[in-house]
Amino acid sequence: MHGVLSLIFWSMLIIVTLKYVTIIMRADNKGEGGSLALLALINRQIGGKKRWTTGIVLLGVFATALFYGDSMITPAISVLSAVEGLTTVNVGLEPYVIPIAVAILVGLFAIQSHGTARVGALFGPVMLFYFVTIAVLGVIHIMDRPQVILNTLNPWHAVHFFVQEPTRAFIALGSVVLAVTGAEALYADMGHFGRRPIRVSWIYFVMPALLLNYMGQGAMLLSMEEAQALETVKNPFFYLAPDALRLPLVLLATMATIIASQAVISGAFSVTQQAIQLGFVPRLRIAHTSESAAGQIYIPVVNWALMIMVILLVIMFGSSSNLAAAYGIAVTGAMLIDAVLISVVLLQLWNWNRFLAIGLLALFFTVDGLYLGANLLKIPRVGGSRC
């Protein structure tokens, strides 16, 4: 447990905070983010000196295709897993999980035409309350085992996990990756929300709340008897709350996952607009939803196509555990490709010190490669799922 918690902490620090929030988000294309923004930036800066190689172009396009996959799977698994929390309140509600999830998703896509600003104004207070709540729940359980924090912060526990049980640790990465998914969406959403608001909210608010909650889940499981912990591990998040508050937590988590899904949907709009500008996608009708922010857009065709695919995923896979088997490959593949593209930016455009740049890139390639490899192990399980 200590090794897994340490992997979660250092993965969030290296992948999300260092790689994306600190470094990659500096590489914008006129305020826009995403893999295609990196491609456009490279072309604009060195296009006159060096032609794009076919390999770099294909990598950027492939990363974009993977992000579209993420845009389909994230809303499906997020909303479905939250609604499944109802079964921790009453097992008899299980037959209603899929219909409720589908209804929520239809409503989510139906409000996209109102624009990011209006949707954000509606959801903002909910997210504030949600992150405060999960942080408090985590702290309550951490108080039972305060040493969990120190064990989590110590990278030796992650290293020791790999040294002692390399196979289990490698396989565990396929689940740990769920803690860092959304990093590419943060970058792709830069045109909607801006670099500074994303950085500030992540570093000072979102990341601390998430880490406290993960540590609290670990402390809770360590405090339980083995049989009880095994029964709880399927939905440990909801068991952080006492029985009387579990239903309100389920409802709050459902609203939060709706908002999290909003991020990848708006990211898909931004990526599609960039693909149109670069000539990779035919022209589509784009509606600008803000008079002051050019990056806030709505693309009807993309919105409804995503909705259909997301609903199909929910119905075909049937549960978040089945979807989790398919989840991660698209995310980690896009992250690895982003590492390739940012290496061109660091070494060719920004002319960073080569020792520093190569050291960072070696770290990124190692971590991203391990995560991609661990998620490729899920392919047989995907084939054996309900779909």
C-alpha cells in the first residue's frame, strides 16, 4: 500500500505538475494547447529552416486521435463510476446505474452549446465544495495513521516496491495511471481557461486535495481487517464517508465527474479547431460562445458524435471496471507522444541546456514508457469484457 501511494504522489508530481503544468504548458500556439498546438508551434518557429518530417506529423496526428479516444472514455468511466457509488448505499439500485448514467451524459452534452464560461459559472462553486470535501475526508482518515503522509512523500517506497515485487509494481501502474489522467486535457483546455488559472488552481488547490484524499483512502484500508479491506477496495472513495453521508457524497461526486467530463469535451473542441486550421480535418461549423475569449468555442458535429460514442461505451462495457481495462492506453500513448514533441521544442526552439533537457526528457520517457507498457497489458482483458 505504501508503495502504491508513493507511486501516485510521484506520478502526479512528475507527469502532471512538472511535465505538463510547468514545462509543456509554456509551449502554446497563440494561446492554444494540445498535441496539434505543439506541431503548429514547431512549424511556425523552424518551418522555414527545416521541413516537418513525416514521422513528426504522424505522431502529432496520432496523439490527437488518442485524445479523441480519451474524450470518449473519460466521460463514460467518470460518470459511470460515480453513479455506481449508489450501490454502496443500496445494492438494489444496481439495475438503475446505466440508465441514470446515460441520462446524465445526455444532459451534459445538451448544455455544451451554452459555452464554457456559462457552464463554468454554474459548476465552479460545486467543484470548490467538492475538493474541500474530499480533502477533509482524507485528512480525517490520515489522522488515524499520520505516518502514511511521510511514507507517501518518500520516493524510496515506490523504488522498494519495484525492487521487491517488480511484476506486481509494473502491473499496478495500470491502475495508478487513473490518478494522472486528465493532464493532456489540462493542456488542450488552455485556450478555454488560460495558462495561469490552470496552473494556480492545480498547484495550490486541486493537487493538494487529491493527494490528501488518496492518502486518506490508503490510511483507511490499512486500518481495516484484511477481509474488510478487500470488500471495500472496489469503491474505497465512497467508504471514506460515514453511512449517513454516503448518499450526499455520491451525489456530489456525480456532479464533480460531470464537470471533469466537461474539460475533455471542451478540449476536443479546441483540438478539432486546430486540426481544421492545419488542414487535417474538413471545415466544420464552429460557434464562438464568448465575445472576449476567442478560445471558447462549440462544434455541434463533434459534440453530438462524442455523445453517441460515450453512450455506446457505457452500454457496451456496462461497468467502470470493464472500462478501466480500456482506459489508460489512449492517455499514456498521447503523453508519450507529447514527450517526443516537447523534446523538439526544448532542444530546437528554446535551446535549453542540453544536460538539463536530456535529463528531464529521459525522466519523462522512462515514466511515460512504463505507464504505456503497463496499460498495454490490459488489451487481453478489454477483449474479454462485456463488449
